[in-house]
Amino acid sequence: MMRAFNWSESPLGQPGHWSRALKTTVGMLLATQAQIVLFWGPDFVALYNDAYVSSIGAKHPRALGRPAIENWGGAVGRSRTAPCRGPSHE
């Protein structure tokens, strides 16, 4: 699903331009059978694996590659008040 996605319309842009950290994290996300969603960057762009699709129902596929505010609404505000951020490498 993620490999076939048109990333040119996402704030993240094409995967070839992603940071090494993002590529590595997405690789781990795709390799697991657990339901995982990742919100990345200042816009909390949603990235998720196939297993997660059943959890978001009608939000899929429009939520993939889009800022969380577009599909998760109020949950984003709570996330922004206590962000979990690692070190910046790029």
C-alpha cells in the first residue's frame, strides 16, 4: 500500500528525499504484523501499515500521507501539548 502511494501530494514528498531516520522507521513499521500508525514531523503526517487499516475504517486511504489534523481532529491538539520527539539528525 505505501509503496504504491502517490507521495508527491504528501507534505513528506517522495520517499527518495526522506531522512534516513524516517526511512528506517517506516521500514520497521512495514515489517511488523502489529497495527502501527506513525505521526511524523511538525504536521504529524500519518504513516501506517496494512494491519492498521482495519483500525481507521473509512479514514483509509485518505489519511495516509496526510497531516493528522485532517483526519484525527481533536486528538492532534492533545498530541501537540506533550510531543514525544527524538534528536534531530538532519
